[in-house]
Amino acid sequence: DTGVSQNPRHKITKRGQNVTFRCDPISEHNRLYWYRQTLGQGPEFLTYFQNEAQLEKSRLLSDRFSAERPKGSFSTLEIQRTEQGDSAMYLCASSFPPRNYGYTFGSGTRLTVV
Amino acid sequence: GQQVMQIPQYQHVQEGEDFTTYCNSSTTLSNIQWYKQRPGGHPVFLIQLVKSGEVKKQKRLTFQFGEAKKNSSLHITATQTTDVGTYFCAEDNSGGYQKVTFGIGTKLQVIP
């Protein structure tokens, strides 16, 4: 296992369509995070899991966004009825405190809503 | 959580010059993390600082955590073109849940 894997790398979708992204964390990492990053900004927290439990969801996340982590392994982030404002890079990260406090990020999924 | 403020937002330096970015908070921080993001890449974890007044070094990079744990700095000695990227500080004030909040970052450009 060489790192955090995200698929797809790029997604172009029409406004109003649903999209789903997948993240495969480092296998031993029990914490998994989703962040969103727009140009010129730092990553913005969306939600995170410890094992299969979703512990927190950002207030910025509307009810069009949902995330799951079945069996505490991979995670999916779904956006329903996409809007142009959803265009961003969606980053997944994992960690395993206390041994690994720092996040290991995946390469991200770049979403473009047209 | 309280977002940390980073300055400057942009910095151009001549190769070989030193570079420093600062991270400030109005509240006491539990710890601070630093990340580097290359152009077109994803953030990469550099280090975590936990103790008041802590100083850590990684080759040409020196990280400091203020005595009051309200500020931090990253100093790069004799910059190289490989140092190009955006440097983020990130605070973990989630009470042990390890949810970090990122600053806006300092974008470093090194002129050869």
C-alpha cells in the first residue's frame, strides 16, 4: 500500500447531475478525512471518519453532500444535484494517531460542473 | 475552530536567499502542523509542533512554535527551485479529534 488513492482524478459533469468519488486510505489508517480546495485557498474541512463512524460534518456542507465509509475501509463522497459552485478539488486524507499525526493526502479529484 | 492567519500570502525570492512564513492565532493552539503543496500537487505533511518554544529542523527548514503557542514560523535557508510551492500551517484545536484547520498558505516562488 503506497498511499491514499482517489478516483477518478478528474470529473466533468453537467449541473444537476449526481457524482460520486472514491477514496482508498492507507490500509492501517483508522481516520479518514474529506477536504475541498479551491484555487488560492487552503483545504477546507468537509467531514471525517474514525473507522466506519462519521464523527463530524462541516456546517458548510449542504444536505446535497453525503459521505460513507462502510466497514471502515474505503470511503465515498457523493454530491447530488451538482451546482457550479461545487467545482473544486476534493481531497481525501488519512491518518493513524498517535503514530502518524500528520495527514497523508491523496492526489484529489478535480470536479468541474458545467 | 479559529482559523490561523498566515503571512505573507505570496513571496518571491532569488535562489539562495532565505524565506520565512509566519502563522498567527488569537487563541492558544494545541499544536501546529506544516504542509507543502507543489504546483498541481496535493499537500504533503512536513512536521507537527506540540511544545511551547519548540524548534525542529529538517535540513534547510527550521520550524518554530512560539512560547505562548499562538504563533509559528517556517524558515528556509538558501532557497532552491525545488522549494517552490505553497506552505500551509494547520491547527488542531479539535480537542483531541485531530481535525485540522488550514491557513490560506504562503505561495513561494524561487527565481533562478
